[in-house]
Amino acid sequence: MQDDRAESGPPVPGRQRGGALSETDPTETGGDPGWVVETVVSPFHCLYQDALHFHTQSRLAFSEAEASRLARAALMLYIASAEALVRQAAVELGRPELRGLLADPSRPLPLAEAWRLLPSIISEPGTPTRPFSPEAPPWPQFTELLMLETSWVYPGHPSTRRAYYRSSRRDGDYEPLEPHQIPPSLRRTLRTESLHYPRTGLPRDPYALRPRHLDTARGVLDAAIEALDRRMGGVLCQGQRHRREPTQVVNPPANGNSV
């Protein structure tokens, strides 16, 4: 997966991204707007780039609390990009009679199911797709990544949301309890799986999420994208299709200025 940390969004001729409007901008007085470009946005690319930004910022945070907050934002954006990827591909590559199964927001399939079905929706009838082995990496790890996000938005009963913290002093700073730190007195009632997912080590407690967990999450997502691309014969990521945001000029300036 390409590690593209450039700012997301299409380039605009003759102007830097994020540049402020000048005081003499003619559009403010109803004059010629100058160059107008049209682009086709890739939501996957936009959300993935935003996730990378927060991922980087979480490493630079001044406190564990700030790092965790930025890490949670990045994780949710990584998951959102994973959803945008398959819904986007279903519309662009899917057979007309089947694309609605994944692209209709009024009856959305669970994300894990959408990832499993996408190769069948884009292939022609009778054309075999590479087999899906749910127990082979990266699919169990990807399932845990999706389960983590699901557990946040569907919290469930309070008994399933217990979290544990430790400190060397009663009035000291408390940090999330790691599996290897479970005291003997709790080993009968507190299982390792109650703290972390077994395959990825991602913490169930959202406050325990750290930049190192994001490294794992991003690695799992990238591996899943590559595996899905292989199942689809390479058409998912061919020529960076899923990242492309083509741009064309639709209104050159009236004065012919080409700058």
C-alpha cells in the first residue's frame, strides 16, 4: 500500500492548497471567478489521508491522553476509509444488477460482509474469483479491527465494558492494565481477552488506544486491501484507481490569463 502522506484533495492550477482568498479576489464583487476546475473525489483517499494525519499527530502528542484521543480519531477514519473503499468499488466496478447490494445506503450490509462479497459483485457470471479463507491472515485480524469499532458504536451491556488501570501508588498516575500485568488475585476472574483482542493485541478499552496500536491497525487494513485486490484479480487498486481524483478545467478565465 502506498504510503502517501501528501495533503488530500485535488490540485488547483496556479494556487497552493489551503491558500487564503486575496483582498482583491474578483469573486467577492461578482467578477470573473478565474480558473474553475472539476474533480471526482475519492472518499477512500480523503479519509485514509486524514487518518494518516491524525496517526502522525498521535505520535507527536505531549501527553498520553492527547495521544489516545488522536489515536481514536485516526482509527475511526481508517475504518471509515475501509467502508468507503468497498462501497466506492461496488459502484465503479460492480455489475449493474448487483452493485446495489453494497452501494444502497438504505439497506447497508455489515462491512465485513461487504468485503467478502465485493469480488462476486464485480465478476462476470461464471467467472471464478479467488477463494475466501476467513481463517487465513489477514482476515481474522481484519475482523478484530472491525469488531473494535463496532464495540464502540454498539457499546452493549455495562458488564462488557469493564476496564482496568494500574499505578504504583494509590494517588499516582494510572495507566491501562496490560495482560502481562494482571495480578494473581484477578487471574481467575480477569481473562487476557477481556483487555485485548487475541490476534491483533488491540485494546478493548478506547482510552487504552495508543499510537503503537494504530501502527497495527493500519498494517491490518493495508494487508486486507492487498488481499482483497488479489481476490479481484488486481482491478481494485489497478493504476491507483481507488486513490485517483482526476481534475479538469471547466471554466478558464475570461481574460485568457494562463498563470
